[in-house]
Amino acid sequence: MYRSHTCGELRDSHINKEVTLSGWVQKTRNKGFMIWIDLRDRYGTTQLIFDEERSSKAIIEKAKNVGREYVIQIKGTVIERASKNPNLPTGDIEILVSKLIVLNESLTPPFTIEDKTDGGEELRMKYRYLDIRRNPVKNSLIFRHKVAQETRNYLSNEGFIEVETPYLIKSTPEGARDFVVPSRMNQGQFYALPQSPQTFKQLLMVGGLDKYFQIVKCFRDEDLRADRQPEFTQIDCEMAFVEQEDILNAFEGLTRHLLKAINGVDINKFPRMTYDEAMQRYGNDKPDIRFGMEFGELNTVAQHKDFNVFNQAELIVGIAVSGGNTYSRKDIDKLTDWVKHPQVGALGTVYVRCNDDGTYKSSVDKFYNQEDLAKWAEVTGAKAGDLICVLSGETNKVRAQLSALRMELAERLGLRKPNEFAPLWVTDFPLLEWDEDTGRYHAMHHPFTSPKPEQIELLKTNPGDVKANAYDLVLNGNEIGGGSIRIHDKKTQALMFDYLGFTEKEAKAQFGFLMNAFEYGAPPHGGLAFGLDRLVAILGGQETIRDFIAFPKNNSGRDIMIDAPAPIDVKQLEELSLKLNIREKENI
Ligand code: ASP
């Protein structure tokens, strides 16, 4: 028996008990006549003591030779500590050790295994198994387990069935590139790893399973952005015989349950906002509504003077920064530099100081009088003591820029509080999205999303105006998940493929299986998927998802621990008949 107790378990009620513990050496302190070792396992740390008076010489010698991260097993007696540590659950006791066995030695770890470590991110990823020994990472993984477990229990209790769908499939377009897997048995042919189980879950509805869920890995070969992982996990769901309202209610229930069970937060009804409203009020389809700073559109109150920049702009829009009038000229210059920064891309900002005496001072006083500026304050909701920041330009661009500024200011003002939760449903997304690069419309969600039935006709004349029964759940300014009511009849699906630029032949080759299934009594259905990694990070009050993933990839999509991706053996390439292609490429 390696242990009678864990390292987090012993209390003063165990005093005088003989125990056996196993774990890692966190720390040793050697005072010559006395040695202490902190022994650690997943459950906590327990202090071990060896001393000249009470322990044998041999065991003291042995204790002197154990190093950090050695794995040891000890037998001993629980005794009361001379100086107790109230910060440690096991801080009332220590173990007077009578037997010590070194189960395994350890090299000195490349970084300290402490809550605050000296290891940089790449080093910690390279030795992830050591990083997992640290409390913050270990606790994040346990936290993730709890969220996943609560999700499974909740959905199972609601009658959802977890079904596994295959990983070796054919491409499903969800807006990213596929990771492909060459098939040895079918030379020259490839599987794709699923970007999501979208078509399979729809087929499960045709199969009559009615309510499906799966906590499932998805794979997307996207250009990497910060905090994106090429493989990630979804809580994927689908339901039959439902309307949008049924789905929103079901998953609002799940989210409410998680917020309660995990964070102890009660949220009654989640607010809802249409996509158009979100864009107008926050310039963003995933607004953080934990704070105000709503957009005020100023065209009607700012386009009547000689200020050409505004007169030529499609949209003039401002936000009120609470207490911003205290900003110095230098602070404002810095903000202006910030919006000019290529990632934001604004040309500059116009600002208005709202003085305490009710007067205004702006960067465009040459063009606008006090009466004009008072109207701006009214539209943006600015009060005395605030600062109004105004951007202008092409509607979509300017909204995105002001939204970035709003988030940045909120961050600086400490308004994005991690332990405050503000969920929001954003509904009525556009069905299609114009893509500049290809010069055509793409499905904004995916090609299986149903247009609002009453707008199908509009597809012919104003495709960009057609809305879908598609929705996102937003939490604290992050898209937690999204979904839609699906097309369930072959005719509409064929029409949709046609609008998206698939020829009949292409649609049949890629999605024939789905179109066929739709000929055998497909029920009306819809669903959604939540991103588990992000959800867990937000519930855990963190911004980055990496600590909640056991073995994450770095910003270049590499696993630096196992060193993947990596070249494969020439023999393997030959078996897959891939060698030739690579050789040919090398010759070019
Ligand atoms: N498959 C979709 C996604 O991955 C979710 C859904 O429509 O249910 O975003």
C-alpha cells in the first residue's frame, strides 16, 4: 500500500495515528539537527519532520539526500506542530517520520513548482507535466472537469443523449480550413477532421434521437490568433421539433445552472438583443454589457457645420467616458495614438470635455458651439466630468474602431470585473456575409442555417439583408457559443448551396448524404454549440484558455512538448503515396 492518506487530509484529529504518505518533495529545510520536508500530492501538502532526538541517524541521512520533486513514500506518526500554520489545511500537524523510501529520483526542475513560478510560458509548456503539478494549472484542470461534469449531468437530466460522432470525416465548411488525414487504404484520398460535428448531429435528428449533445473535439486550421487553439472542445447540441425560442430556453437553462453551480451566481432572465441593435449600440456582435458606454450616433447633430471630416463620414459616433474630463492633454494624446495603432486603424479622435460647470471644451471648437456640443452630450449620455470620444468614417469600420476603444477604456477603468457575469443572447444574425477577398456572399454561420422563412424571397433581390434564425450566447464580451435553426428540406438547402456558389454537382459531391437524408422525413431541427475552453476560462475568471487545457499548443500551433507537427518517415510517406508530391515540390 503506497498510502493510507493523502497529503491534504490529515488534521489534529489524526494526532498519534500511524500513517503512510506518498508524494513529491516540494521543499526541504535542513537545520542540521532538524530537517523538514513538505510533501505534496494533488490534494495538498503535509509537513514531515526528522530530528536528532526522535529519529534514527540513518533516516536523517536519507532525508538529507532527497531533492526537490523526488517521489518518496514515508511512514510515521501524526504529531501536533510546534508552530502551526493557519494558512495550510494540514497546518496543525506534522509527521514524525520513521521510514522513508525513495520511489523515484528527480532532476532539478527547470522552473519552480510554486503558485508563482519563475518559468516563462514556453518553458512551462515544454515541461507541461511539471507545470500541471503547480496549483494554478492543476486547479484549472479540476475546474474544467467540474464544468464538464455539471454540463453532462444537466443535459442528461434534461433528456439529452451523448452520442459520439466520427473524427475521420469529409470536409464540413464552417469557415476555416480543414486538417486533412491521408488514407493509406485509399491512396490519394483524404479524410478531414471535423470543424464541428454539424452534419452528423443533423443526421442524428433525422435518425430520431430528438435531443443530442456531445462534449467533443473540433479541429480548425485557421490563421492563429492569440488565444486560439487549432483543436478545441465544444459542448455540441441539437434538438428536433424546436423553434428558436425552445433552444434559447434550453441553453439559457444550462448556462444559468453552470453560473449557479460553479460560481454561485443567480441570473434570472438573460437579456436579448438583435444583431442590428448590438452593432448600433456597441459596434460589436458580442458586446460586453457589464458596463455602459453605449454608442451615440451623432450624424444628425454634427453634420450641419463646415467640418468636412464629419460631413463626408457615413457614420459619426461617440461614447461618454465616465470621469474622463480628468484626463490630461497627454492622456488624450495617448488615447488618440492608441486608436491610430494599425490594429484599430482610426485616423484620430475628436473629443469633448464636459466641464463641471456645464460648459464644453472640444478639439473642434472652431466648428461647433456650446449648444451643438450639449446635443452631443445628450446623445452619448455624457454628464459633467465626462469625456466624449468621437470617431467617424465608414459605418462598419468606425463601429469596430469605437468598439475597440470602448473595450480598451473599460479595461483601463477596471470595468471588466472577472467575477461579474453578464450573459446576453444576440439574435437575428444576417444569413450571409459579403467577403471582399472572393467577391461573393458566404454563410455567416454555416450553409445549413435557415433564413427567416418570411425572408426567403428577399434572397433573390437583397441577399445581404436576409436575416437568419441564428443566435449567439455572449458572456462578458466573449462569444460563448452560437447556433441556428436549420434548413430541413431539400429544396431550400439546394437553393442555399446555389446562393453560396456551389454548383449542383459540387453540392451533391460534398453534401449528397445530407440532401439524401432530407428526402426521408427530416424533422424541423436546430441547435447550438458552446466553446468549452472559453466558457471554462470565463467562469474561472480568466482571460486565457491555455491554463484550462491540459496540453495546449503555442501561438504558432505547435505542441512544444512533443514537438509536433513534425516530419514523418519516408516509409510512411511512401505508404501514403505522398513522397512523390513533396519531392516534386522540392524540385521547384
Ligand atoms: N456547428 C456550429 C459551430 O461550430 C454550431 C451550431 O450551429 O450548432 O459553430
